[in-house]
Amino acid sequence: MPSIEAVPAFQDNYIWLARAVSERRCLIVDPGDAAPVVEHLERTGLSPAAILVTHHHADHTGGIEPLKRRYRVPVFGPAGEPIPCRDHPVQEGDEVEAAGLRLRVLEVPGHTLGHVAYASESVIFTGDTLFTAGCGRLFEGDPEQMLQSLEKIAALPDTTWVYCAHEYTLDNLRFAQVVEPDNPAIRARIARENARRLRGEPTVPAPLTLERDTNPFLRTHVPAVREAAEAHAGRPLTSEAEIFAVLRAWKDELDA
Ligand code: ZN
Ligand code: FE
């Protein structure tokens, strides 16, 4: 397992610092802000090896320029999006090696069209695609694309831990419970994650297996989820993409 530390930023972002346990240099994933990263590096004595970016939104890229100026590290980011200071455009199947880690690039369009994730044997940095107990909004892509991206992530090994870029778990679980009020795994997870937040701890990362059991957006194949989506839409739904589209729009309505 890599060593991974959370740097909280803004209201609810996490910037992840990842390295092999034997390393003192780390990857910086999605630095939306530079100041908390610099503070964390100076306090811990870590130094940066590279910056990895999942997509172009400012809360994931705003810190790149100042960090690049200060540390002169290479910046990896999706080939299909405008990423400041990007040295290495990455696409599906590329590998990034730094800080003693090797990460594979997965293209996961939906939240944005060029969004990528970075996966090792045991962890995946999902940006705003798969959230713990939820998924990102469809700003650029369509439901079909996002569902395929989520399925690609869900197909990773059971031992994978999900590191997403926001602390949204409790809000997402409230929606999960609206969709599946009788799912005991969701109820148990709410109690556990609530306790974590009360202790001031992050609820990220989460095991991929728990996501498969409690995240409605990974459960469009489950009869209870289909029935809830059909009841909400008031019509029969014939594909998982349609079910996914109804779930995503339903959550957007509740968030609005
Ligand atoms: Zn975003
Ligand atoms: Fe974001």
C-alpha cells in the first residue's frame, strides 16, 4: 500500500499526497490551491515529485502554477483538456511512475469530457468521477458516458481503495438511502461515516467493495434501484443508462 495523506482545501476538497512508504518525495493529486500543500510539505518534510491532474476545473488546478514555479516538478494531466503548465498529456493506458509508485491512466469522461483517473494495484484517484457513495455531476458528458466510466472503475480489483477529490460522503449517503431505504449496508455506512465526521476525520478513502454495496450510481443493475428510479420517473426504464440518468437528475433536483 502506498502512503497517502489528505490536504484539505477550500470547503470540501481533498488534495492527495501519495508516495511509496520508502520515499520522501510524493505525488500531488489535483492541487486546487497551493498554500495548504506548501504548508503540509514544509511541516512533514516531504518534497514533491510530480503533479497529477484529473480534470480542468479550477478547484483541481488552481494551485498548479505556483507549485510548478516553486518546485519545478513535472505536471501530468488529461490530453483532452486545457491544464496549466502541463508537461505530459496522458491518455488511456499510459503509466505514470514517480515517488516509488506506478499509476495507470483510465479515461473516465462524464463530469468533464477529458477526465482521467489514476489507478495503482490498490488505489485509484477518481477526481470528480466516482465519489464515495456518489458520482460527479454531468457538466460536459452524457449519462451513457458517465455510466461506462463508473463501470470501468467498478471493475477494478476488490482490494482497490477509492480516493476522490471531495468530502461529499454523508450527503451522498442521504440520497442513497432515499433510493434504497431498505439497504442495511447503507444504514450501517451512514452510522460509521457520521461517527468519522464527528471525530473530524475524512470519510475518504473507501473500499471499492463498499462502493459497490452502497453507491446507487454503481447499482443501476439492482432491482430495488431500478424500481425506485422508475417510481421517481413515473415510467418504465429499459436500460441501465436510463436508470442512471434518472438517478443523476433526481439527485440534482434534491441538491438544487
Ligand atoms: Zn470538477
Ligand atoms: Fe471538484
